[in-house]
Amino acid sequence: GSTANKENLAGAELAISLPLSSNVAIEPAISGRVSKPEVGRGRMGAAGAAFVFRLGDHLSLTPSLRFDSGWVEGEQGARIGIGGWLSSVFIRISL
């Protein structure tokens, strides 16, 4: 069998960790993605930041917020803009 509408994807992200204190860092980031399926195409860009709170030697809490914006284009050339906010919280425990 074959997969319908195969897709080529490419993406890149640039992030940096900037210490604010010995236990807190901010990590701003930007990213971009390109989609080229057999039918249509799309582009997406994002910008956001995360805070890393070191709560101990083996525990950290990382809330983040990011905004994504871009578009998808169908077979007939109609383009639809898309965008939205993403928020998350990670708890990291290292053993």
C-alpha cells in the first residue's frame, strides 16, 4: 500500500538560555517550519520563551509560552491563515 498525500517537512529553531540568577533562567526561542505535501503547501513561524526554575539539585519547573502564526494553502491555491498560543509546564526530575 501507499500513504496518501506524502509530505516533506523542514524546520529550524534557535533558542538560548540566559541565567537571571543561580536558580532561574529565561530561554527565548524562535522557530520556523515549512511543509510541502503532494497537494498544497504551508509555512509556520513561532516565538516564545520559557522560564527554568531550579528547585533543587534534581528538580526543575519550566513554564513556557509561545505564539505560532502561519498559513496553509490547498490544491486550488486558497490560503488560510492559522495562529494561536501554546502554553506548557514541564517538571524535570533527574536521578
